Amino acid sequence: MADTKAAFEQAQKDVKTLTKRPGNEDMLFLYAHFKQAAEGDVKGSRPGMLDMVGRAKYDAWAKLKGTKADDAMKKYVDKVATLLKSHK
């Protein structure tokens, strides 16, 4: 777990070095996996219809319900590695 946590923390730094912004699907993937790893299952109520961004983020995170933090960290790290390869 310590290695995974260190890789996760490094990936958070690395993602900020991307030369161009990832697409919306990739951004939602990163957001949801980060939140699942950091906070666990989604909390609170789903945002209303008019908050489309908040709703998309909530829904992406909610899909990961029950995912272990370690698994979410690994998938986040893998996605950042893929983005780094394709955006540099």
C-alpha cells in the first residue's frame, strides 16, 4: 500500500505537467478515482439538473461505489501514465 500511495501522490504532481488539457471523459475518470481513493464512497445528494458539471462529477464518482481506495489509486496512476505518454 505504501508504494501505491507514493505512486498516487507522484501521479497527482505529474498530471499537472500535461501540456494540454485531457478530454472531459479523462477528466471525469481522474476526478472520480481521486475522490474514491481520497474520501471513499460518494457522499451527499446528487446536484440538481442545472448544475451539469457537478452532476457529471457526482455520477462518475458514484459509479465507483464500493471500490477499494487501493484499486482507485492504481487506476488513477495508470490513467495519468497513459495521459503523460499521449500528451507529451
